[in-house]
Amino acid sequence: MAIFTNRRKENVEGNFYVDSTCIDCETCMILAPEVFKEDGDASSVYNQPSDEQNKIRALQALVACPTHSIGLVENLPETKQVRESFPILIEDSVYYNGYHSEKSFGAASYFIKRENGNILVDSPRYAAGLAEKIKSLGGVKYIFLTHKDDIADQDKYAEYFGAKRIFHEEDFNRHLPSAEIPIQGQEIFRIDEDVKIIPVPGHTKGHTVLLYRDKFLFTGDHLAYSPVKQHLHAFRNACWYSWEKQIESMKRLAEFNFEWVLPGHGRRYNADYPTMRESIGKCIEWMGKK
């Protein structure tokens, strides 16, 4: 829980504030950019919410914050409603889980509701309320983990739902030494016709992405949108295996159609197929220059 006496001096006066435990994961800036911004090596409140919509977004950031670094001077009655709103529908049957975990440095996770078995994409921190809400949506058959950085509390969700974990064996480590459904090699792995898992080594050796209905691409730490560059990009300073391999993986990914990029870290992106292809082309060109 955030502590008012530890609030950062960069915060403007008002009800919302960020304290000194912030790890600069950008979760709050992604969810409520009208309220939070980066100031030094952490986030701060630069505008208090000006309307109801901004207040709800700021409260979503408060709930999602992996280190509980966002606080309120005075409690708001809407907080309980916001907590219960997760997972939040993005489009069709795809949801954003919130409840980011410090174990994954604040990475986002997602939920896919589908007739042949629901999928948890990467792991949020374990929260009983979130687990119950997901249970009400049909539970979880598979837990797909993009890579070894963002596994968070997957073991607790696997036990709670009796779910099978899907994970590339190249990323097995002491935190996740095996999976019920291991992925091997570089071939596309299919759960069903509507779900393709594509190996994209680069960020880590065993990184994979999930393409759902040729529309939603869940990218982990492989690909995100940069509002500064105004195109898709990769994280050069957080490439733990091979930048050259990641460029090759990005070229492979450019052969697929998708309209949504849903990353673990960084901004989401939604565009039609031609615009998406253009953006990923700019990304590959930029990567080759770094």
C-alpha cells in the first residue's frame, strides 16, 4: 500500500499520488497517460483526474500497479467497482487482466475466452477476486507463457484452474523447470486452427508469441508500439539473447496478418492489416540501424 509520507515530491497536489516504491514499469502511464508521467526514474502524478473517465483510468492504474505505489489521500467509492471490473474487455473475446506483478517487472497479461478452452496469456499477480472473475468466465484450460520473464504467479493460477502450461523448453529455468505442454524447435505450434504459437527467439532464446484468429497478436517482450517513434518497435536495451535473432524473428512475424499487438511491456497497437504491415516494416528497418 502506498504511504503518503513517502509520496514523491514530483507529484502535483491532489488526491492521487505516487510514492517512492515506484519501479518505473510504466503501467500507470500506459493506463492513464492523462494523469501519470515519467519524472526522473519513476512515475508521478502531473495532472489530477479532470473528469470521471480519467478518474476511472487512474483507479485502474492504482489497482494494476505491481508495487502498490499509487495512493489516495481520501478513499474513493469507485475503487471497489474498478477492482471488480478486471479482467477488462479489449475487443471480441479478449480481455486485459490488470493486477500486474512485480515478479514480471509489471508486465501485462491477457485472457482469451473461447469455446475450445480459455487461455491465460502470461500471468498477472495472484488475486482471489481476479481468479473468481475468470472462473465466472469459464476458467482457464491453458496458460500460455511467452517467455521466462513474465511468468509471475502462473503456478498459483495453474493449480487453481487445473490448467496446462504451454512454454518453450529453451526458456525452462529454476522458476519453471517444465510445462505440461512444452514447445520445441522453431515450428509453429497450434492449439487449434484459431491459435498459432510462433517461436520468435531474440529477447530470450525461447520467446514465443501467440496469434489468435489472425487478429490478436500477444507479443510478450518481443514487440510493442512506440508513441515516440510512431511505429512498432523492440526493446534494444532489454534484449537478453540476440538482437540479430530478434530481427530475423521480426521478419518472420511480418509474414502474418494481425490487427492488434498486445504486449507484456509497452503500448498496445490496433490498426488494419496494411497499416500494421507498414508499421512492422518500419520497425525492422529501425532495428537494422541500431
